[in-house]
Amino acid sequence: MRFEELRRNIKQNTFTIADIAKNFPDSNNSAIRTQLFRFSKRNLITPIKRGFYCFDPQLVDEFGLANALYQPSYISLETALNYYGMIPDISQEVTSVTPTTTKNFNNQFGRFGFYRIKSLLFWGYTKIKLAKSDGFFKIAQREKALLDLIYVRKIAKLAELRLDTKNLNLKIYRKYLKKFPAWVKKVAIF
């Protein structure tokens, strides 16, 4: 596999070894890994994590990357609340939730935290188009992001948060709240 072939067959900026294997079925994984290592040494591609690469680091969107780094997941908690202007604080990491294991990644694009929630609570997100590419990222709706924060961070009092709730849809919030444990309901009542 030559770099020109790789570039021609892989259209998206970020890609995995599995994406390459689909496009080059005659190549074995060992040969693919060797060639990717060589491309990386020549700065033709950038490794993001094991088996995950990009062509142009400047085109990598941190929200899209967060969704791709660890699946299934969607952006929530502090990152989503800041995105919606509900909290003034900017998180030092892109925070997401996942129904699998809690995990953290640090790379040249930043810090990414994935926090476990029960599978029954893995809903309430929407897809938003990425600015730099044709892809999308998944992010919690503002009401779900607040409830996820209370649940994951075990917030005892809403007064602890500097929240701007003027754009919070209380009808949706109360509907979502019904699906959370009783202790969250005691904290989250407006």
C-alpha cells in the first residue's frame, strides 16, 4: 500500500486500521501496521491512539474526536453545559458519558474523560454537524447534560453549581428526571 492509495481510498480525516483493512482486503494487519508506522515517521499521518490515525491534525475537531476515541459515548457533563452556556467554567478535559468502563485519554489534541453511566441512562443526546468536516458529533441535550452531571459527579446541591438555567426546558427536564434514581430526583428538583 502506497500513501497515494491510502489517501485515495480513505476519504475521512480520521481513520482506523479496520477502515484500512476494508479498503485493502489483500493486505494483512501486520503489513498495514508496518506501513502506517512508516507513514507516521514521515509525518504523512498522525497517530491519535493505538490503531487510530488522522491525515491532518488541524482538521481534527475535539468533539468529533471524543466520540470516535471511545464508543459508544456522547459529550455531556461540564463540556456540554459549557457548550450551551449554562456554566461559565471551561472543563480541562472534554467530558463524555459511556455505558461501558470509565476511561481517560491524553494526546496531542487534549484530555478526554469518559464516565460510566448505567445503560438505561444512555439516551438524550443529539447529533450536531462538525464545522471542519462532513461528520457529526453526539452531545447531550442541555437537560440531559445537567442530569448526567448530577448523577456522575454525585452533586448534593444544585446551589453548588453556578448554573444559568434560563434556556432549560423544564418540561423536558422533568420528563427526563423521571428515569433517574430517587436520590437524583431529590437534588434536581426545580
